[in-house]
Amino acid sequence: MNDKFKIARYIKDFIIILDDYLVNYPKKYFELRNRLVNDSYELLELVYLANYMDNLDRKNIQIKSLMKINIIDFYIEESYKKRIISEKQSIKLSNNLLIINKMIYKWVQDEKC
């Protein structure tokens, strides 16, 4: 995992942490779990896609990435409300998402200059 693209590295770390927390996810909430995992991987795909695009085309993908972060955060919140993950786990995941969100937002802001 020697990735020089810091945003991607943080997302990969988030996915690894998330996988550890979702091992004992109840079958009853299987769809919520799948969405959480799939959207996390889609976030990584969007960030890599934006990285390889021209500056003019990149902004839409970056905005989609920010939107995906908000959706993932909602899934984490729902998992906590349903007592699937603990408060400590929820806070850790949300804090990691906040860091990723700030990095992508700063990336968008830097390209406006």
C-alpha cells in the first residue's frame, strides 16, 4: 500500500477499517452493509478517475466523491442507530471520512485558482 496519492491511501485505510467492523453484520441488515461496502469502493474509484482526468472535467467527479462521502456517513449513522456498530467505531469511521472529505474539498478549492 505504498500509494503516493494521499486521498486514495486514506480511502484504502478507511475500507480496511470498515471491513474489520462489518465482519459480524447481521443478515437482517445485509443491504445496508452491502451499500456501505460498495459505496466505499466506488468512492475510491471516483477519486482515481478524477485524478486521471483533465482539470476541466475533474470537478464533476470530485463533487460526486463528496456526495458519496455524505452517503457513506449516513450509512454509518444508520448502523450506529441500529446498534450494529458501537459509538466508538462510528466516531472513528466518521472521523476518517471527515479527513477524506476535507482533502477532497481542498483539492477542489486548489483547482479554482
